[in-house]
Amino acid sequence: MHFRKAKGILSPNNGMNLYRGCTHGCIYCDSRSVVYGMDHAFEDIEVKENALDLLEDALMRKRRPCMIGTGAMSDPYIREELDLKMTRRALEIINRFGFGLAIQTKSSRIERDIDILKEINEKAKCVVQMTLTTIDDDLARILEPNVSVTSERIRTLNLMKEAGIPTVVWLCPLLPMINDTVDNVKGLLEACVSVGVKGIVWFGAGMTLREGNREYFYKALDRHFPGLRSHYEHHYGNRYSIGSDNHPVLDRMVKETCKEHGIMHDPDEVFAYMRTLPEKHPFRQLSIDDL
């Protein structure tokens, strides 16, 4: 772990990452790709030491509250967060200024902050996003070795439901010949229904591979799935987008289940929901455009 001052904290779409890099060890992680220009080892977490000051200044300058997103590139609940509490303090700032939050994680450590997440949701809006890849905890320990297994994540989603906090599940990636099965997706969908998720992010069955994460993924295949690497290399070459042969049946299953239970699943609709703060809430500030 090392510390570095950042020039800014919010993207043009109001997304933020307090950390760079991750220690979850997910074998398929796209954030390892060299395209992102990381100049340090992926597991050597870079902490943006002035992030909280930058966040407070940025929110103070905004003309009206909006949704703040976090977790897209680095999980806000990596193990280092337990000591640093950067995410916790960022949530406190967001809550104090009356902004909304869309937070994405694979870790049940988010349960630590359920009190402040509930406050944000009551004052503005909070959406907790959880990635689910396999219903099998043993397989989860291979695909995502240093993070909460699926049963723990499902428990977290249920706790959010009990707290009145809406949830969205990222049903991805589905790795060809590993977790792209009917039984696996059926189990995940049943879990989503049981915990009352608001939406499911579904881009289809498959995964992405490019320089940086491809090499890491193939080494993991050699360790855990001997012989599977040669199949990937033969069938997919150096493609960025890798589709599952089971996509048609899985796509139909996901869409039918979502329609039956009233779960959002069109990506545009789900993302619009997570990016939109209700127009009328106690902390909304009038701007000159409203006069």
C-alpha cells in the first residue's frame, strides 16, 4: 500500500474511486488491463490521501445534489478499508451534504456502514450494488479468492432489503465452461428474487479479456482448470469480448425471470435509475434554472 495525492476525485459523471488497485484477487478482473495505465502493481493499493478533502470541496461547489457513484474500478471495501476507513468517511461527507449514493462492492464488509447507508437513503437515495457470479461458494473461492463468498453477499443483500435500501445485482461475468450454466444462473436468479433486488445488470453470458487481465486469467486457469486455457486460446484468440455458447438460453432465462418478478434488467434503465436523484427530497437546492 502506498499514498499519493490526487488532482481530482469526481469524474464528469460523478463517479469516484478512493483507491487504485484491489486485493480481492478475482481471476477475471478487467481493472488489471494495461489500458488503464496503472503504474504500480495491482495489489499494491494506491490510497488517494487527499480524496476526502477533494470530495468535500467538490460537493460544496455543486449547484444541486446528485448521485455519487463509487466502486467501478476499485472495490470500496477492500481489506485495507478496515483500518483506513476512507469509504466510511466519504459516506459521512456525502450524507452531510445531502447527496445520493450508488455504491458497488463484492464484500459483506459494507454491512459495517449500513447505518449511514440507511441515513443517505432516507435523506436522498442510496443504491447498493453487489456482484454475483456463482451460487457455489466453493467455486466463488476460486474465482474471487479474497472476498466474501456468495452466501455472505446474499445475506448482505437481505440485510439491505430489511433496512429499506434498494439493491442492484451485477450478474457477471459468466465465464465459458466455468459458471455459464443453467443451474448456476437459475440459482443466482432465485437468490435475487428472494432478497427483492430492484434491478439486475445483465450484459449477456460471457466475459472480457484484454492485455493485462488476459495473462492473469490464463495463469488462474492453469492452476484451477487444467486444459481449459488451450480451449480459450483456440476458440477466442485475442478477442476482447468472449461470448458463451449458452448465451441464448441464459439470456432468455434472465429476461423472463426479471419480467415475471418486476425486476429492472435493461442496462439503460438500470443505469438511469442509479444515476438519478429524485427531484423532490429535503436536501434539494434550488438553482437559477429553477427560478
